[in-house]
Amino acid sequence: MKILCGNCAEVMKQIESDSIDLVVTSPPYDNLRNYHSEFDINKVTQQLFRLLKQGGVVVWIVGDATINGSETGTSLNKH
């Protein structure tokens, strides 16, 4: 097992295709932080698809904003 730390957009470019079994991530989401201008979710998901082995798994932790006790459901719809 190997843990890599760094900017995912840069680090993922250095990893061999079809070499990852599992990805656990909690990317920026909704309007809870102002990352959208720096974070291209489409490029990240393309890289994840390239890196995953056949049968690999991505655990994508999503936390939407909560309004009146309900999650907005907008995290992945903005991109």
C-alpha cells in the first residue's frame, strides 16, 4: 500500500493507468467552500476512471448543504 499526498490534479498525472484498486475521496462540494474555480470535477473523474483497475471502486463522500434540515442534493449537479 502507498499513500500519496499532494494536489490531486498533479499527483494523478504521475500514476500509471489501471493501477488503483480503491479511491476514497471527499472532494469540494456545494457552496460550503469556494473551491469551484480551482477544482475541475470533470478532469478529476476522468483521471479516476483512467487510474482504476477493472473492478476498482471509488468511494465518493458527498456532503451537500443543509437547508431546513434537508440536504440540497446539488453537489454533483453544479458541474
